[in-house]
Amino acid sequence: MINIQTFEAIPKKWGSSLGIIIPKEIAQKRNIKENEKIVVEIKKGVLAKELFGLNLKFKKSTQELKDEMKKGWND
């Protein structure tokens, strides 16, 4: 049986390689020991603009758009 535990990690330089740290709480919960073989699945987070190919440039700031949308609601 395979139990999956997910968490976010930021790779750090470790010699000429990259390494991630398994948080202590997860290592304890999963009973992971030093030098024990584990399987790691890597999924890189994707931004919406990368996923949909969006490169939107707005002429107005977010606050200006919000203010415009609120007009008339308080009248």
C-alpha cells in the first residue's frame, strides 16, 4: 500500500546538486529514518498565466478596477 504525503519545498543548493528538506513533523509522522529509501514525486507549481498562456496587461490598477466596480452599490 502506498500512502501519499504532500508538502511544498524550496530546493536549495547542496554541493553541485539541489536538495529539499523533509519537515521534522512529516518525517516523524511517516516514520522516515536516515538513509532509508523513499520515493519522491516532483511536481513544479504552475502559474495560471503559464498554464493558459496569458500575458494580460491592464491599464488600470487593481484598486482602480475595484473602485469602479463598487460605484453605484452604495447609492
